Amino acid sequence: MSPAPTATPAAAFIPNVASTRQYIGAWAVLSVLQYFFAEAAVAMAWAGPRPYDLRTGYISDLGALSCGIYAGREVCSPLNWLMNASFVVQGLGLLLGAVLLTSGLLRVAGRPGTRVDWGRRKPWIAATAVRLLTGVAGAGTVVVGLVPEDVGSPWHYAGAVAYFLTGGAALLVLGLLWLRKTGMAWFLLACGSVSLAALATGGLTHMMVPEPGTLERLMGYPVTVGMAAAGLVIASRVHRHRKQVRAAAAAARGTAA
């Protein structure tokens, strides 16, 4: 009898991690860090009867359109437009990253020259899940910015929960996918775990805790920082590989001349 057929080279390929598409996608995800600068500026401009306190103030209070009593809290955020714009920009960055970063690149953590086996379905499913979850998280925070908390719509809270839940889940899946590919995987796992644990705590306590602002930030900050860290890993590796490709092409032209 003839031996059983073995896998052929056609069953694997090397993802192109040097394309402009991947580079833009990585920087789009990394751009979510702008949120922290916007939040700091808006908080400093707070015009309520007491200074804004990150430990007790809800994040969404910074985007409230009107000054007055909302849900028993005195809110007044003159730069609400900046906070809401930041939410939208953050969400668009995640959406753009979810569209532009390919599943192949996510599988290899942006490492050039790494061969990917088509036959291994679980990593493909995980990479695709990361993109879908990141896209939902991005859409959620866009909704948060477009529908401030004091317009009387449940969409604001739905968008916030979508961001916390799917953003944390995306980091957990990506961390597992990147184990043995980069040390950053452990950081992503930690960020996803903290975010989801805080979200569960908020749901169980109905946010009736001494420092609701701290709890809400434990839901959101790890997602933003974790996504930015993932974007940094990819952007740095793609940038380095692009430089190597250009240098090799220049050397080849010099040799030909």
C-alpha cells in the first residue's frame, strides 16, 4: 500500500505583515490612548459645586450635556463635547483596527516570516473572534459618545456594557492566542481579567459601592490600555519589518545597478 498523504506546503502560508493596511490598523488601535488626555482635560474643566473626583464620579458624567442633578448626582461638564468626541474617536480606532488587521497577522502577533497552517482551525477562530469582539467594543463606545447619559436613552448604557464586556473578552482571547509569541500576552490576559471581574462586580452590586468611579474605571481603563498595548506590539513589529523590506529592496537595486 502507498503511504498516507502528508500535508503539502500549500497548506501553509506566511502572512504579509508589512502592508500599509496592517500598519494603519495597528496605529488606529494604538490611538485609543487619546482618551486619557481628553478625560484629564474635561475633568479639570468640571464646573460642578465640587471638583470632579475620579474615585466617585462616573465616566459618563463628563459627557453629560446639561448641568444639574442627574440620577442624584450634581453634574456640570462644560467640555462635554470633547469627552463625547473622544469616545467616538476611540470607538472608530477600534473599528478600523478590527477591519484592517487581518486574522493572519493576529495569529502570528505581527512576527514576520512566521508560517501559518490553514489546517489548524482553532487559532483562526480565535483571531476572527478577536476582530469581531474588538469591532463590537468599538461600536459600543461610539454609541456612548453619540448618545450621552442624560439624553434619556438606554442605548448609552448598552454601548458602555458592550465596550466593557466585548473589549475585555477580546483581550482574553488575544492573550491566549499570543502565548509563546510575545510576553505582552500575559499583560493582555491581566487587563481582560481585571475588566471582566470589575464588570461582574458592578453587575452584582448594581454599582452600589463606596467608589463607583474607581470600579467603572477598572472596567474601562484595562480595555483601553490593553488594546493600546496590542496595537503597540503590532505597530512596532510591522514598522521594523517594513524597514527591513525597504532596505533589502534598496540593496537589491544597488546590486543590479
